[in-house]
Amino acid sequence: MKESSFPQGSEVAKKRRHDSYRYLPAVISIVWVMATLAAFMSGIWEYPLTSVWPVFWFVCGTQACFLLGYVLAVRGHGQRKRRSLSQRVPSRLALGSAVVTLLLFLPTSLFRTGKMLPDVWWGIRNPGLAYAATASLNQAGRTPLIEYLRLPFAFFTAAVEPIVVFYWPRLPKSVRLVGALAVSSTVALFLAMGTNKGVFDAILIAAVFLFASACSGILVVGRWKRMAIVILIILSAVGFLGFFSGVSLRAGSGISYGIGPAGIHADMTKPLLSKMPETLRTAVLGLTSYASQGYYGLGLGLALQEPFVPMYGAGSSIFLTRQVERLVGDPSFELRSYPVRVMNEDGWDAYVSWSTMYPWIASDVGFPGVLLVMVVVGWLLGRAWLGVLYKHDVFSVCLLSQMVIMLVYASANNQSVQAGEGWFAFVSTVFLWFAANSMRLRHELDHAELEVAGPMADTDRMAWTQIIGEGH
């Protein structure tokens, strides 16, 4: 046998390295959820629940189901051959997404900040005032035409950053420039609005897909690039802490004084808090409050003695709930959801405070049904990661981005689909991913049939030749 028929040692090592990354997203996701649950169980914030154990065991159940779905998705698929992807597909999609984002930028800035070009420097210096000004503009009763206009293009505005970052080494310079400008415009808009979450999301997605690009082999990581990735991860951590500590700069926030939503207080006598410098204590209070308060809302939802009232798929999204109310003319439709019922019974605001993403999903399928949904969530994450790691599939990159946002905010709310633009982005991304995979599977089956039919055709041809020869 020829030497070229054997895989090279470097290729074998590379494939083994890729296989070792298969379970990494599941591990990170579960560790993150359990860390937020530990913040809730720590007692830093004194949540008046009769018992925290129903919350603990329910969340553990969701993670077990999530892991089951993930294992079902990746088991036995680690040795699949990587298929080359035409460079035109991600390049064209990156360029198209960037152009759409830039076209929507100016009217969006005008509506959200009152200026065609956002005042980034003022937003950085006065984030609390910028946030209050944005809130007052949103409450001014203006018709949000641009927000409705953005809905059909939500896939593109959500896809531009993950695609540009993941395929950066293989994109033409012109596409890199336009893509970087589009991502920068989005970050600038959130800075001018005083919305730390948008900046944090941008840093998070950049870090995730830089790492994914390195894992998949698209980004060849040398010494300087490794240093750049480390610096970006550090910046991500700083942005993460800045998001949670930045709430103290917003008007009316009592986090820095240990006062949380609905008057819940932190136990400032805890050794972890009492010996900390004030700035660091504010960051820790913001982090633990925002990471743990959702579990209090979840505990109130689990404690409800009322029967399950189905919402037929609209309960997991505030946007969908509002649309159904307008469509059927029934303003009481939202009263069916678990978070709203908790708000009416216990005063825990469904739209200001958090209750994790699980009660929102339970509004459609019940709390037992949430466990089945988490199997699907784990399966989607696993399949998306395989597509990114082994196939460099552009729609898997987009789906992975959506799943990252969903799971990072799982302890807070159903972030991916609660707002209209997020719902359109998530649904269109899942649809396009399924469509692309169906077409790819059909192509692979046709190719396999040709490979099988080829030898059979040769055998039949030889048989007929022999018969004809005997006849002569």
C-alpha cells in the first residue's frame, strides 16, 4: 500500500485534538449554571423561600437532561471526515450581514438615542444618564417603525459578528473591513445607550468564536495570536464584571448598598463581603444578584399550586404573548404564564426581575415538559458544535451563537426569544440550519447511492458482455 494512503502524524494529532473538544461546550455550560446556582444557595442574598431544595433538584434535573441531549448529538460523530466548505458562502453571508447591519444603523441610532450618530463618549462617561435617556425615549409613545423594520433582517444582524470572527483568517480584506465596521457600529450604539449588556454580548461572542476558530483549525494559533486570545478573554472577564457592577451607576439602583429587587437584602455580614473593598464588593453584589435572583422567581413558580394553563407556544416569549393579545383582543392572555402569575401572587415583577428561562418555557409545556425541552437544547448545541468543529459550517456558526446567548442567560430569562428581534433571529437561524442540513444529507445520500450503483453497473455490464459474447 502506498505511503500516501496513511494519514500523516500531524493530521492524526489534529483529529485527536478536535475530538477532545467535543464535550467542551456542554462542560462549560453546566459549570456556569451550577456556579450561578451556587450563588443562589450561598445565602449572600436572603431570598424568603420556604425551601431552596426544590429549586436545586429541578435545576440539576434540567442539566442532566441537557447533558443527555448533548451526548445523543455528539456520540459517535467525532470521527467524521471534515468536509471542505466553499469560501464564497461565509464570505458572501458575512458581507451581506454587515451591509444590512450598517444600513439599519443610522435610523436605529436616531430612534434609540435621538441622534443619527450615537454619542459614544458621553455614554461611556455617563452610562447611568445615557441609560435613563434611552428609557425615556422608549416611553415617549413614538411608533417604533425601525424596530419593526429590523425584524425580518434579524438573522443578518445576529449573524454578522460570529461569522466575521470565526472566518476572519479566510475572509477577503474588504469583507473584514466592512464586517469590523458593522460590529463596531453595534457596540458603539450600545455604549451610547448606556446598555452594558450589548457590549458584554459582543465581547462574549468575540471570545467564543475566536476560541472556536482556533479549535476547528481555521485560526492557526501562534505565540502572538495566543497572547491576543488571552488578552481578549481577560477583557471578556472585565466586561463581564463591568456589566454586573455597572448597574450601580444606573439611577435608583441599590445593588451597591445590598438592596436587590423587591426589597430583598444582601447579608453584608458575610465574610466574603465585609472584608472587600467597596468597588469590588459592588461588582460581587451585582454579579451574585443578577446570577441568582432568577432562581428565586423559579422557586416561586415551582411553589405555585395552580394548575398548568397552556399558552400554545407563545408563553416563552414576551413578544409572542403581546402579539397574540393584539391578534385575539384578549389582554388577559399573559395572565396564563407562570412568571405573571407569580407576579400577581407574590409581587415578583415578571418584566423587571428575573425567574430563569425555565418558567417561561413551562408556560407552554409545564415544568415536566421543560426537562424534555432541555434534551432538545442540549442536542441543538451538540450538533451546532460538531458543525463548527468538523465541517466549518456557516449555519452551525450562527446556531452556536444563538445557543451561547440562550445558555449564558439561562439563570436570568429566556433571552434568545423574549424580544421580537431575538425571536426572529433565533427562529430563522434554526430554520436555516435545519434546511441546510437537510439539503446536505440529501446530497450525501445521493452521492452514496452513486457510489453503490457504480460497482453494480460495472458488474452488470460485464455480465451482459459475457452473455453477448457467448451468443456470438
